[in-house]
Amino acid sequence: MGKPEKLLRKWRRNRPKEARLNEVKTVLNAYFPGLWEQKSGSHIVVKHESLKKEPSFGPNGEFTVAVKGGQKVKGFYLKIILRAIEIIIEEEGLET
């Protein structure tokens, strides 16, 4: 089990109030390779084809993650990331 999987398990078990930005980027690189970008340091925009059908995500299959103080991501956004990963895993038959 790699670092992204360990972080996901930790977040699922007991979602923290905040996570470090480098941890979030590790997870995004594993599950959204080349499908996210950090905009002006304060926001990360993530897009994935599998999310287009989901009403809780944008019509282009995207969602935004706010970065607090350039270093942390709030637990609310971790919940969104976890949900997006669950959808992708279900749709593509991946394993965590």
C-alpha cells in the first residue's frame, strides 16, 4: 500500500479538520494524474470525465479545492475529494 492509499484510509477513518497541501497533492497525483492544476496558489481545480454525470460536481466534471493560507486544505474539501475518488473507483473498477 502506497502513501496515497494510506492517506485515503486515514481520511476515511477519521477525517482531519485540515490536511497539509503536499498530502492533498499526493492523493490528487495518484487519482487525478494530469487532471488538476493549482490556480494562483489559493485554489486547486480538478476535472475528471467520470464526474460529469454527478449533480454535485460541475457540468464539466470539475470541482474546486480552496487552499487555506497556501499550506492547508480544510476537512470539508477532503470529503469532496474522497467522494470524487469513490465515484471514479466505482466507474472505472479501480482498487484502493
